[in-house]
Amino acid sequence: MTTPWGELALTRFPEDPRDRLRAWDASDAYLLRHLAAQDVPLTGTVVIVGDRWGALATALAGHAPTQITDSFLAQEATRANLARAGVQPGQVRLLTTQDPPPERIDVLLVRVPKSLALLEDQLLRLAPALHADSVVVGTGMVKEIHTSTLQLFERIVGPTRTSLAEQKARLIFSTPEPARSRPANPWPYRYALPDGIGPASGHTVVNHAGVFCADRLDVGTRFFLGHLPESRGTQRVVDLGCGNGVVGTAVALANPQAEVLFVDESFQAVASAEATYKANGVPGHAEFRVGDGLAGVAPGSVDVVLNNPPFHSHQATTDATAWRMFSGARRVLRPGGELWVVGNRHLGYHVKLRRLFGNSQVVAADRKFVVLKAVKRG
């Protein structure tokens, strides 16, 4: 990546030489060009929110910025990119969306996220730290910036305008009004599950901002909840890509003897899963882990993996995440252990499961979704 601060060698995480997706896009480059061309004073506390793979934090490392991200993978990519650029450990402060934000922010740079709710939550959390002289600049691809995006900046930060588009990217400029009256932060959001979905029926879900289908039960998960495997005894079950944790919580409600591990790469998701689990007073043992899929889980230590894999990485459609999840599941399952997957029928997950496990069984299907089971042999 060419920046006003030099050439950077950037990769995503986990690094894969076959991955054709870049670790930056035109909106990152546009923001960096603007900062240099306008000689924006990058002094005081510089905060970068939503940096996808650490491109912004690496380019601006000389200004000792603070990066705030919801993504474990983005944070690990940032560490690797900073090290590759020769940045000393600790020069860039790495925070998650669950950490307390800085008390004062002089420059706020926002990479607009896919989730409008996450943007709302982050702006509401960060706005009290802004002052009248703070510089606030957002960036994103044109297709990511909508009228509702600008309205959030206007409502929470202050008067807002946009730049002309360059290479299908656009900048957002907001002028902070510290005395502005702001709405209360509606996140995390709680709601009751409907009846007719098995053990979780009528129970509480807690969603932090940015978690998939934060204000309602999505139809895929609803279908999955009606066809979960029967759990008995002291099984070790993993809710892989747990989101708000409703699937793993349903298992724990049906079998209090089960040991449930909730895993997601989103800090917001794992916080939601833990809150959902605790809100329902589930007796039993659970572990909540933010990480890269099943990395760190011992081989042959799991009885059942439950998975509703994503098929997007930000704006890109890809099956790479699903493939890594399925491969990781095969590694951690005991002989005879089972991977249960729900997905859109058209994604063809049965083909991948047969390649990895040598078998794939349709447990349930409707016009849109299919629940598949693969068993680890030997």
C-alpha cells in the first residue's frame, strides 16, 4: 500500500498467500491522502475506530494512535502489520469495543462499519471525549455510506458534510458540538425469544451492537434451534461463531451437564453470548472465548460443534471462513464427534463437508435453509 508516509506491506489475518483480498481499500488510502494533503495536525490523542486490518494504524504509527476494533482478526492483523513495519510494541495502543475508551480525543478517524448499530454505539461511547477543536473524519466506500450513516454523525457528533467521491470512496467530516444533547445508548438490546423453537423458547437474548440480527432472531438460527442434536451427559459442545450465544444457551438449557464453549472473533459477539447465558440463569459450565475460530482448542477434545458460518468478509463474499471453521471442527472433534451446520441451501456446504469428513447427512431442510451433520470417523 502506497501512503504519504511510505510503502507498507500489509496482510490480513490469518495470513494466506492464496488470499486475493487486500488488507486495505480505496477508502483507507483516501483518508490518508486527505490527512497529509490538508496537513491535519495528528497531535494529542489520535483514535482510529474500525480499522479493518490495521492499514490506518500502521500508516499512522508514528503518531502513537489508539486503535479500537470489534474484530480479533483485525487486531491480530494490526499486530503483524505493525511488526512488519518495524513499529515498536506499545507504540500503537490496541483496544477492543468492550474496553473503556480514551477520556479525551483530539483526532477521531472512523472507518465506517457494515453495521449501523455498531457505528451508533461507538459514536455514542466516544462523543463525550470530543471537544470543540477535535478533528473527526470518517471514511468508507460509497456503497457503505448512506443517508442514515450521515444522520448518525450529525445527531451524535455535530454538523456533518461529505467529500466528493474518489475511486468509489468518500470521506465524512463532522464538527463536534460538545454541548449537544445526545440520545441514551440503546445498546445492549434485550428481547424475548418466541415460542416453538425448542429449549430456548421464551428465554432472553442480549445483543451488543454490531452482532448479526441484533434486534430479532434471524430465520437461519430459528430453523437451527428447531433441529439441534440431543445432548446428554457431560458432553463438550462448541458454539462456533456464537454471535449472541442463543444456540449454545439452548444446548445448556436442554442439558445442564454439558460443557459449552462459546467462540467468536467478535468481541461484541462474545460479550453478547456471555450476557445471554447469564441472563437465563443456566446451571452448568460455560466458557467464553474471543479468538480465531477453534485455534487453541485441543485436538480430539470436543463432542459436538454447532456452526452457522458467515459467508461475507466485510463487503466481500467468500467461503474461506466456512472452510476454516469446518477444518478446525474436524481437528478438535473426538472420533465419532459431530459437526452440525446450518446454512442457505445454495451455499453447497455438503460438498465441503464430504471433502473434509468423507460424509454429510441432511438433518432437516426447507426452501431456504439446510441443517447438515458430518461425523468424524476414526
